[in-house]
Amino acid sequence: MQRPSGRNFDQLRDIRLTRHYTKHAEGSVLVEFGETRVICTASVDSGVPRFLRGEGRGWITAEYGMLPRSTGSRMNREAARGKQGGRTVEIQRLIGRSLRAAVDLEALGENTVTIDCDVIQADGGTRTAAITGACVALADALGQMQRDKLVPADPLKTLIASVSVGLYEGQPVLDLDYLEDSNAQTDMNIVMAENGAIVEIQGTAEADPFSEAEFAAMFGLAKQGIVELNRLQREALA
Amino acid sequence: MQRPSGRNFDQLRDIRLTRHYTKHAEGSVLVEFGETRVICTASVDSGVPRFLRGEGRGWITAEYGMLPRSTGSRMNREAARGKQGGRTVEIQRLIGRSLRAAVDLEALGENTVTIDCDVIQADGGTRTAAITGACVALADALGQMQRDKLVPADPLKTLIASVSVGLYEGQPVLDLDYLEDSNAQTDMNIVMAENGAIVEIQGTAEADPFSEAEFAAMFGLAKQGIVELNRLQREALA
Amino acid sequence: MQRPSGRNFDQLRDIRLTRHYTKHAEGSVLVEFGETRVICTASVDSGVPRFLRGEGRGWITAEYGMLPRSTGSRMNREAARGKQGGRTVEIQRLIGRSLRAAVDLEALGENTVTIDCDVIQADGGTRTAAITGACVALADALGQMQRDKLVPADPLKTLIASVSVGLYEGQPVLDLDYLEDSNAQTDMNIVMAENGAIVEIQGTAEADPFSEAEFAAMFGLAKQGIVELNRLQREALA
Amino acid sequence: MQRPSGRNFDQLRDIRLTRHYTKHAEGSVLVEFGETRVICTASVDSGVPRFLRGEGRGWITAEYGMLPRSTGSRMNREAARGKQGGRTVEIQRLIGRSLRAAVDLEALGENTVTIDCDVIQADGGTRTAAITGACVALADALGQMQRDKLVPADPLKTLIASVSVGLYEGQPVLDLDYLEDSNAQTDMNIVMAENGAIVEIQGTAEADPFSEAEFAAMFGLAKQGIVELNRLQREALA
Amino acid sequence: MQRPSGRNFDQLRDIRLTRHYTKHAEGSVLVEFGETRVICTASVDSGVPRFLRGEGRGWITAEYGMLPRSTGSRMNREAARGKQGGRTVEIQRLIGRSLRAAVDLEALGENTVTIDCDVIQADGGTRTAAITGACVALADALGQMQRDKLVPADPLKTLIASVSVGLYEGQPVLDLDYLEDSNAQTDMNIVMAENGAIVEIQGTAEADPFSEAEFAAMFGLAKQGIVELNRLQREALA
Amino acid sequence: MQRPSGRNFDQLRDIRLTRHYTKHAEGSVLVEFGETRVICTASVDSGVPRFLRGEGRGWITAEYGMLPRSTGSRMNREAARGKQGGRTVEIQRLIGRSLRAAVDLEALGENTVTIDCDVIQADGGTRTAAITGACVALADALGQMQRDKLVPADPLKTLIASVSVGLYEGQPVLDLDYLEDSNAQTDMNIVMAENGAIVEIQGTAEADPFSEAEFAAMFGLAKQGIVELNRLQREALA
């Protein structure tokens, strides 16, 4: 089997994490998974949503968007249509849940960090890139909170990263680009912590259900990819 | 460990599938997972959404809702608020994707089946009950299409069913009710076909990431539960 | 004249009122007028809307919805369309106004009861069934409030019930089903209290205005039907 | 009993109907019921809504609005809030239904007349003024259609008019202004044709149900008021 | 060059300002620029928007709308469509900004004046008529506030008025009506204070950019028109 | 007078125009006016909006947005709020109008170019940067259309550019950054063609009206700035 991208089945795309990409946000990272480029910012606010008030815990929430022409043909602008699409909602909920698992919400105090992930160029894997980049932006924002004495210690429990795996022509492959993803039989996104623990698994049979053995093979690839992504995150944060 | 429900760790709630629950829909099932009750209807229309026209294939789509007082405290009515919440959107996308994997869309022709899952009483596991019940409603609707000569053969490739598993006080348990779910560390929903192949896996660490071993234990429980659910679906359809 | 339903001109459909239909709401009734089935719940909240604060009076409000496939052909889901239709708004305002006339709002104190009427199967007369069933759910909720010491005495002043009357082939008939309603020249919905006093009259000439004599004949039928409905409500509440 | 307005119990306010009030619409009437002032326009379009296409019949529809400061304290602008309120929806449906009963829709052919009723000053009875004025605007628009040879004969079957009646300090009174309406126990709006046939009755007990005898007294007053309104409509159209 | 309206190039239409046009608002003016007719009301509320609270300053804001049949062919009602169009938003922002420049917001105290401009008949120049009329309504409302002792002195710093100028067949012309505006190459709206100072300039090349000399000629005409409008405003307020 | 930025009164910020910034759009430019950074894409579609069909002319339209954290404090995401704000609507209409004046719409044929301007970092002057950058993206897209034989000749009539001018401490200054803009008495945005003709002028007195002499001084500065911007556009396109 030859991947359209020419990569080995277990090879990530070129990954780049550029910190301090914009100047206003407490954390701001441009993440690139090959030609997929996402701006991730982390914004700190005091206070928490109503359902958490007085609990002494903080909150992490996320929003996701794509520039209308980040894709091959122009999509409608969600702000002009007046609502976010189902895919957008699903992705931003995934990002928020994943990052909450990385943070000690008690240690965060009654503060909220809002993650914004905006795709400026899409080539497959925007949600995994977003999670991986957003975690670095979050780390920066939490660092800033410590320097500003808003929290006494670092609320970050672990880095998390995310990668996609799929079955392409029956073979498990790591980190699918758009062309590979469009032709894959299965699409799985995995979010893991640095110690190999699982934060989220979302696997979807595009047309035909897949077997436990295929699942295991894909899962193994993902683990390996995430180890590499965690290494790149640590390097960027150094 | 003692489950709040008093069930064994690997025990489903009482499951009931009542076909022909309402009279207008081509398929109409009341599904009960213990005290969780969901009305699932399958409605047949000729034609497909714009993006599929002329492809010779059909489409399955799903919508999900909860009656405002299906829950312990009244929720706002989404129709009155003017938008569906993120959780609703996420669930109805899951139901639609799962059922599409059960059907040979070519064999369906350019027809659409719309699944509606409306929760009239919620006690945990509404999405897994909805998928399990909706598959029976879908089977009925596809049967009706055959009798009406709208399709030459049955487009249903397999039954699918869904169940939740979680870690409760560190132990894997099957089919969590609301009380158990609220206190679980992990929440996983699995959709499988009759041959044990995986249609969807969605696992979420509520606060702390979980290990591969825990994942494997939960997955094993889910498989066993789905075998039983498939048996009950076949029985109902007999 | 022969009614499509085969009933006498002054004959109600089979009426069933099932209390405690769902478990969470303070009042929960399944009402059936023949094949029309509506779930009516009454939910109690402390506090009142802003325009009533500090007045020492309570409030009753109502919302109405139809499951998308409660009807012969599937309707769009209002939550997905992002707004309630004009008919929905008109009906829920009617339900709310009618029930407020049944309650001593001073005696209710600064509490709100929200009525939800959700049609799970429609066969004509959903609004009259909804009002008749909702009044029983409301009675249950107010009873619960007394047991919970939220109100010192029962705020319910009277039961109210509602029925439709129409002119079918020039003849007044009681409690029209869908087939009759579709072919009626006039459609009138009447809400009355147990003592025969009028709560709401809404009469509409579908195409041709109707005479006072026709009005009087229809009104007489409605009175008789409501006496029977009040009897069935009392029986259910016994 | 002394009415706040000083009028006799059976006395209409000063009624004025000014035709050709604005220049663009096929029919345009300023209607004044005392200090209540409503601009009613009737706009002709070829074609009918989708559900009527190919049936050979026309359609009459209506929209209603209030200028934000037509009332004592400024209301929010519905266009800015992004939705029409329940009262607006209810009123515009009433106006549309009432006017459809006045027209032979077959004779109208596949044309639509859209009625717009915009309240520029409100002092009670805006819906009855709107219906009464809109019927004159409609008559003008249908006359224009005849002159333009869009219809072979006048589709107007009858003039219709509308008036409110209520119980004020236990006494039936005709055509309530704002002050009277705010203090009335009952509010009834009646729409009738020139021959005394009933087009719509909408009676609402504000707090206490009312008796048949009270209904009859109010109805009698309304009939008398509508005879006078029809006379003024004919005078205006002469 | 002959203008379609037959007016001289530097001639305003007949301008009429009718104060106290409706009874509820603190200021209410019907402004007519020829056949363009706009109802302008100014409504006083205590308090200011959130972003100004505690600053000791007041606020002026404006909303604009057109009756659906104020125009040659019926426009959709914005309240029914569920949103205000881009042109509406642009115009109401212009009106609000312009009037804020006429008022000493400190002297207004923490009060808000809301301007509503509703076009009942459109024939070009609705925004300039609206500003010119709204300033008179605002003056009346501020006068009322003084009489009510809500402000110690008149917060109005200057009258402002607005007029359009354009290039019609290459010639600058003043105060374009609809026919002229539809055929103009350039459309400029100017708002000025009584002392000739500029409040707003908005000039738009419809198709071809215009020269500085053309700009200067148009600007000169506008100044002259605004002197006349200010005179008419003073006359109306006398 | 010393500008906060330290620039001379007639000095632009560092301007950068980076073509081919993203890969999918027919034209894609990152424009930087100092720290203001905007991604401008131009997307080509065949066909025109309904109101232009069959006229043989093309259309240019624009949409504008800001990433939520492009600003000092996070703004709400318009897609999540469900509507575009008034400022957004005003700016995108300005961008669209300005670019239409740069293009021969007949020569464009029945094609639409959609401009998207998304601000990734805001520091004042986002609309002028957007217009200046979008014109370069548009030139690229029109060039691509020629290479693709979609148009026989270049529909671009002229480059246009835009800059802001204002009065800062009574002095006219060019190209205000955020700090300067927040403290300016007047804010004017000017769009001009290469030959010095005016495309749009929008001048707003923030609090106090400004004189003709001040206007003339600002206008002169703007002209000079636009000559420089046109030079940089030509350089980028070379």
C-alpha cells in the first residue's frame, strides 16, 4: 500500500507549534499538521459559568471555527448563516472536554479559560491539530496566570495531544490528510495524556463496521503518534 | 462494590421494545432501558438531500429531542429557545451515523429515512436506548418499503445496538442509569453490529484519563451487553 | 348525515386520562381523545416572571409541541427549524390563558407552574385534549404543592375542560377527529368551567361565515360534552 | 356605571377610514378607532404559496406590527429582537383568517394579497381596528385587480368588520379603549359579515369565567357595533 | 440638464415637520421630504447600557425600519424574517451616531433617549429625512426632560440636519428623490450642525469614482440645503 | 504634538502584503498595517445572486469577521451568538461596495467573487487594511480567472486602497493605530482609486463636529497615504 501523501503508514506530517502567534491572548499558538493550520488562543477570565458559581472550581471551554475559504470550496460563514453547524458544535465540545481532563479545575479557582480554535487552512485532521495546539496555548495561559498570581500553582496536570488514525485500503495509517481521510473506511480520533492514559476515543465506521483487531492496530499507531506529539509540545514549551 | 441500582456489574436494566407504538410512522418503537423511555419513529420519504442527488444512493438521518420535563428538573424547550443545544446536536449526529452503517445505501435507492428519537422519560443512557430502539423502527420502515415495492430487497445489512459502560468506584459496569452515570469516572458509549464489529466508540474521561486495561474491561462488558440487546431486537422483530 | 367516525353527532370519542404517566413531573397525565394522544406535565418552580415580581401572585404558563411524526406526514422539528410556528404559539397561549382562569393566582403565591403539552399522536382536537389533560396534571401538581407545604390551601378554583364542535355537512357535531375536522365548514373550540361558565370561545368560519343559530346549536353540544369531560376528570382524580 | 371614556355602553369611538393613505400599495387605509391608529395596506402579487400551487385558488395573508413607541412605554422592536412575539403571531393569524372568509378564493385566481397592519398609535382595540381597516384596503386592492384585468369579477363576497366587547364593572360595553380594556373582566373580539353571520369569535375570561347570559349581552352589543362599522366602510368606499 | 422632478439643481423638495404626531412619545415628529414620510419618535428612559454604567453620562441610540409596503414593491417584514438587513443596520447606526454628536452626553446624565425612525412612505432620502426629523423629536424629548426636572439644563448642543447630494448626468443635484437616486452616479449623505461643522460625511461612488472637484461641488450644495433645513427645524420648534 | 506611536503625523505604519498566504483561494493575501493583521481571500464562483440573473453582469460581495481574541479582551464569537453585529455588517458592506467600484462588472460576466476579510490581530484600522489587502487578493483572483479563460480580459479597472485619518489633539494624523484611534476626536476612512478619484468617504465626528478646514487637511493626508499604499500594492503584484 502506498499512501497518497507518500508517508509511511506510521508517519506523522510535519508538525509545527508556533507560540505567541498573536499578541493579545494569554496563550496563542499556530499549530500546523502539514498543510492544516489552526490558530489556537487561550483567554483567561475571572468568574465561571452560572452552573459552577460558588463551587470553588474553574472551567475550560472551547469554540471552533473555520475561515470560509480555509477549504477547497468556500463554505458559508457561520456568523452570516446565524448558527453553528452540527460538525462545529461536535468538535468544540470535544476540544473543551479534552482540555478539562488535562487541568485540575480546583487548582484553577473560579476562573474560566476560553479556548478558540480557528482553522485558517484545512487539509484533514483539524480537530486533532486544534487539541494538540490548544494544549500548548492553555499551558502558556496557565503559566501567565501563575506569574500574575491568579493561581498559586500550575493547574495543568498533564499535556494532552490528539491524532487521527484510519484504515486506508484496509491498512491502518497515522495522521490522515484530507485526501486520505476522504477515502478512508474508518476515522478515529484519539486524545491521550502523556502517561498513555486515554482522554477521548471517537471511532466511526464510515460505511462498514470494523473489527476489534483493526481497532487494536489503529489504537497502537495512535499511541505512538501521541508520544511524538507530546515530545514536540514539550520542545515548544521549553 | 455495590451498584446504586443493585444490579450486577454486567447486568442490563429491563429492556422493552414495543413496536407499532404510534400509528402514522412507517416504523414506530417505544424503547425502555429501565426507566429511560424513548419514542423512536422512522419516516420514509422519496428523494435525498441535495448533496446526494443523482448518485443513486439513499440517506438515513436522525433528530433527537427531550420533552422538557423528561428530566428531574424542567429543561428549556429547544423549540422555544430557538436552537438545539450542543448535546442534542452531538447525539443526533451519532444516531444518524450509526444507523447509516447498518444500511446498504445503494440498495435503499434515492430515498431518505428520517429517524426521530424523542425522550419522554430520562434516567441515563438515552442515546444508547435511542440507537437500539431506532434500529428496530428502521427495520420496520425498511420492511414496509419492501411491501410497498419501493425497494427490491431489504437494505438492512445488520442490526446494530448500543450500550453504555463506565467505571463506577473503579469497577467497570454495564448500562449505567442516571445515578450511576452522575458518579462515574468514565462514560463510554459503544455501538456494534450483530457480528461484533464496531460501528462507533465514544469514550470520555470525565475528569481523569483512563488506562488501556480499563478500556479493555469496559469494552468486553459492552460486547456482552450488545449480544443480549441484539437478541432482544430479533425477538421483538420476530 | 353519517359521521366518518360512525359516532352519533353528540358523542365524544373514547376518552382516557392516565395519571402519573412519567415520573419526574409534579403532575403528569397521558390524555387520549380517541387516537389523539398528548402527554401533559405540570412543573412547579418557585418564583415568577419579571413582570409579576413582588406582586404576591403566581403564574401558570404553557408550552405545546408535536413530535415530528405525530402526524400523517412528518412535520419539520421546530427545534431544528429554530422557531415555533404560528399555530404552536397560538395554541400554547390558549392553553396558558385557559388554565390561569382555573386557578386563584393569589393563593398560588409567587410560584410558577409550567404546563408542557406534547402530542405523540395526532388525530384532530389536540388543543382540546391538551387543555383537558393539562388541567388534571395541574390539579396533581397543586396537590403536591399542598403536601409540600408550598401553598396553604388548594389554589384550584374549578376544573376546566375543552372540546371542539363543528358543522359537518351542515350538522353540528361534537369532538371532531382529523377526518371530520378536515371537512368541516366551521371549527370551534370551547373551554368551560365545571359550573358551565365560559373560559374561552374560539370559533372560526373556515370559508363561509356561520349563523347565530348554528353557533347556538354548536355551543349547546359543547356544553354537554364538557359536562362529560369534567365527570371523567373527577373520576380520574378520585 | 360610568365608562372611563364617558361613552355610552353601546357607543363606538369616533371611527375614521382614510383611503389612499400611502401611494405605493394597491390598497392603503389609515383606520382610526378613537386614538388607535393603524395603517393597513393590501399588496397584490401573482402566484400563491407552495401548498396551493396548481389548485386554481388565491390566498390572503396578513402581517401585523406595532411601532415601538405606539404604546405608553416603548416596546422592543421585533425586528431587532429577531422574532415576532406570541401576541403578534396570534393577531396576524386572526386578521388573515378573517379576511379569507370575506373573499371567494377561486375567483381570486392564483394571486396573493398580503395585508400589512402597522399600529402607529395604540389605545386599545388594535386588532379590531386592523381588521375593519384592512377590509377596506382589501376592497380597494381587489378593485384595482379588476381594473387591471387580473380578475374577471370582484372576488369580495362581503365586507367584514370587527369590534371588541367586554364586561366593565359587570356591565357589557362596546369598543373598549386601553383604559377600559385594562380593567375589563372579559375581552371578546368578534368579526362579522354584513349579513350578520359570524366570521370569528374569540372570547377570553381574563380571570373569572363568564356566563352564557353575559356572553349573549356582549354578543348583542357587538352585532350592533358591526352594523355601524359596515355602514362606515360602505360610506368610505362610496 | 433637466431633473426628473423638475426641480432646480439646488432645490430641496417640500419639507414638512409635524410635531406631536403621536401621543405617547416624549418627542414625536412626522417628517416629509416630498413624498418620503418618516415617523420619528424619541423615548426617554432612565439608565444607560451596561458599558456606560457609572460613568455619569447618557446615551442616544436609534432604530430604523420601513413598513413593508412603504416601497414600490412589498419588502419582506424584517420582524418576520427574524433579522434586520444590512442596510437597516447601517442606517440606524448612522442616525444614532449623528444625534449623539448633537447632545452633551454629560448634561444628559445617566439617561437614554431611543430614537425610532419608521418610514411609512419611501421616495428616496429616507435616512436624511429621518435624521432631520429625529433631531426635532429629540429636541422635544429633551425639552420634556427639562420640564420634568430630569436634567437641569438643555443637553442639546446644536441642531443637526441631513441631506443627500448626488451627480445626476454629471451635474451635482440636491436632495434626490427615488427616481433621481436610482440613476445617479454618486450618492452622498451629509450631516451638519447649525454652525456648518461636519457631523458625518458618507459618499459612495455607485460605479465610477468621483473627483475632488465633483466632491467639492456636491459638498457646497449640501451646505446650502442644510442651512435651509436648520431654518425649517427652528421654525417648527418655535 | 507627539503621536503615541512615535510616528510622524503623515507616516503610515509598516505595511506588508503577503500573497498566496493560504492555498485554496483564488486570491489569498495576509495584509499587515503595523500590528493589525487581516487574512483576505477572494473566491470565484460561477453565477450571480438572484437580483442580477440574466443581466450579463458579475458581482463582488464581501464578508468580514474578527477572531474572538484578535482584540485586547475576548469578544463573543458571532457564529455562537447567532448574528453578526452592526459594526461587522457596516464594514462588510463598505468593503463590498468599494471593491465593486474597482471592477468592470460587465467584463466579469455572470460570475461572483466573494471577499472574506478575517482579522487575526486587531490594532486599529482593520477596515482600511482589509480593503487594501482585499484588492490585491481580488487582483490575483481575476488574474486566475483570465488564466482559466473564465473572462476574456482583466475586469480590474483600477487598484483601490484605503486609509484612516483622524484628528489627534487637534492635529490631523495618518493611519491611526488602536491607541490613537481611541483618543481621536474624528475618525475618517477614505477609499481611493489610483488616479486619485474618490471611491468612499466616511467621516464621523466622535463627539464634536469638525470644520471644513480640518476635513481638507485630513483629506490631503489620506490622498498622500493612498498613493503610497497603491505603490506597495503594485510592488506586491509585480
